[in-house]
Amino acid sequence: MNIPNDAISRFEEIPYLRFGHFPTPVEELPRLREALGGGPRIFIKRDDYSGAGFGGNKVRKLEYVLADAKAGGVEIAITTGGEKSNHARVTASLCARLGIRCILVLNPPAVSYEGMKPASLLVDELVGAVIHPVSHRDQRRPAMEALARKLRSEGRKVVIIPLGASIPLGAIGFVRAVQETKPQLERSGVNFNYLFHCSSSGGTQAGLVAGCRLFGLHGVKVIGVSPDDSSDAISTEVYRITRGIAGMLGLPEGSLDEELTVLDDYVGDGYGISTSESDAAIELVAKTEGIVLDPVYTAKAMAGLIDWITKGKLKETDNVLFWHTGGQLALFYSPE
């Protein structure tokens, strides 16, 4: 369907805070292509340069979610993730800038080292977040709700920000990311037909899919690579969020949907657990392009892209944009 102009107008009217260092650059990776023996041209969108809270894709979502929280007079924001969580770290950092108290409900990482804490957890503490530990990811949502009930009973204004800020309002940040990136792609003189990224809680992929529909990038196939859940589970979340975006923009439900591709072949033993392929991807990209990927998300996404190239699923005439969602702090630990 053709997107009516009033949908674009509604998008432009949604308030957001300007925290990120945008636009982030788009760079070509010719040495990586050469190392892979040819194949498609590969470009990378550097959201690891996005700034706030050591950057990454969550800045885009939180510019919208925290704008809404601040406008609503929120005093306390509660969110969740693992101890290495990029989302938790960026939320805590931006809350510090806004004067909002931040409570993080965090579970331990799948891989840990005695006497060491993840670097993201150190940053959480440095920016003043209150850490509420739980032992397992299944306990996170009940713990957030219990904390919110207690604080609200005391008269405090509280918001719960879901995992990854993956709600329609947060995903609008990636609709804007497509708007930002479209002229960059046009200036390159290259017709892109694939966009690879890591897809977990669904908000990034939903925003990218909706943005491509909204801004006319119909020839770009958005491919999500899962670091944890099944393709069916992630696709369900992506559809839920894209339909929420459509509602926000006054469009019919399903009008921003497209057939989704979510690859769950590269998960390995689970979330936060590296695979030999993801480790090899980190090393190859670092040695050929001087760009560092993170072990939780972008390394598995790049492993998927490399696998598609080496298996001939992408042609020499294809052009791929790989979205670097940040997260390199997951490589580092600090003494307790």
C-alpha cells in the first residue's frame, strides 16, 4: 500500500530527546569482502558510535521512551536485562542525565569469572543505578512489577521499561534510523537489497521493517539473526510491535507487515554464550577492518552474514548493509 502523508506527519510529531550522536556513519568493508573471497559488497552502519552510555542501538529507542517518561513526570524508571545488558546500561546513563532514579533488575550472565564483574555492570553502578539482583531471567518481570507496586503505594511516579525498550514507541527510534540512513545509502550510489542485524527482543527489527515501508526502501530485505530465541518467537514479537507502530501512525493493522526473516541457526548454546563461528567473526572483522564486534549480539549476526556469503546465498551483485548495534563492553570485565 502507499503510505499516506499524514502517517509521515504523525511520525514527525512524536516527541523525542536528542541524546545520540546521529547520524552515525555508513562505511564500506572492502577488506572483509576480499577476505571472504568476493561475494556482495558489504557496508556497515556504525551505531556503536551513537554516544550516550557507551552507545549502541538502545540509544535510539530510549530517546523516545524516556521523552515520554520525562513528560509524564516519572521519578523512577525500572528496567531489566542481564548483568552485561546494553539496554540497562544505556537506560541508567540517560536516566542520570534526566535526574530520574533508575532501578535495574538484573540476572547473572551465562558465563562469569570469579572475582570479576561485567564492565556494563560497573557502568550501571557508576551512574547511580540501584541494582536489584535476581537469579534467573524468568524472575525479572515479576520482580519489576513487585518493585513498581511498592513504589506506587508510596506515592512515587514509576515507569516500567520492558526489556530492550522493545515497544512500539521505542521502535519508532528505528523508523527514524531508516529515515536517517536512506540518504546515506543514496549518496553511496549503491542499490542495497539486504540489511543484516541482530534481532532479539524485536524492537529493532520492527522499526527497521516499518521504516523501510514508510520511507520507500521496498527493495531492502531486513534479515534478523537471533542470539537466543527461536525465529518463531522473535517474529511474533516483531509483528506485535510493527502493528503497534501502525496504530501510532493511524495506519491499518498489518499495513507495515512484511514476510519476516529471522535466522535462529547461529544461537549455539544460548544467549551470551559464544560460538566458534561468532568468535571467528569477531577476529576476522577486527583484523580486516579494525572494527570490534560484541560477543553477545553483533558477532552472531556477522557469523550469519559470513555463512550466507560462503554458502553462496548472496551474489556478487548484491549489496548488504550490516547494522552494528554496539555492545563491545561485553568483552570486558572489572575486578569486584
